[in-house]
Amino acid sequence: MIKARVTVTLKNGVLDPQGKAIEGALGALGFGGVGHVRQGKVFDLELEGTDKAKAETDLKAMCEKLLANTVIENYSISLD
């Protein structure tokens, strides 16, 4: 079994209203000095097999087809 983590974040230059709202909420809660908050998503997956190269190829396909909107989002993959 291969464990993987896919992290998806907005590309630089893409507006992030949720990140801006989090930044404002942190300030309102008394956490001063926090700026430029960007939000993203994390997917933890378990893949059958032991071939890490195949797993990475499959994960890239998953990101391109479903997990990330590659027009506005970047993704990174880490395998354990």
C-alpha cells in the first residue's frame, strides 16, 4: 500500500477571497501580524501496490482530471 498526499493551492495572481476572509477573522480574533493568507486543500490517499512511479503517474492523472482545476490551481504530490 502506498500512502500519498496531494496538496492543491491557487496559483499566484488568482484572487483568494476565502484566504482574505480567514486573514480578517484571524485579525479580529487578536492574531495581529498575520498577512497574505492563502487557502488550499489536501487529499490523503492510499493506493494499492508498491510501484511508486506508477502511483505518481496515476496521481498526476487524478489531479489533471479531478482533484485540481489546473487553470487556476497548482498541485504537489508526496508519497510515503
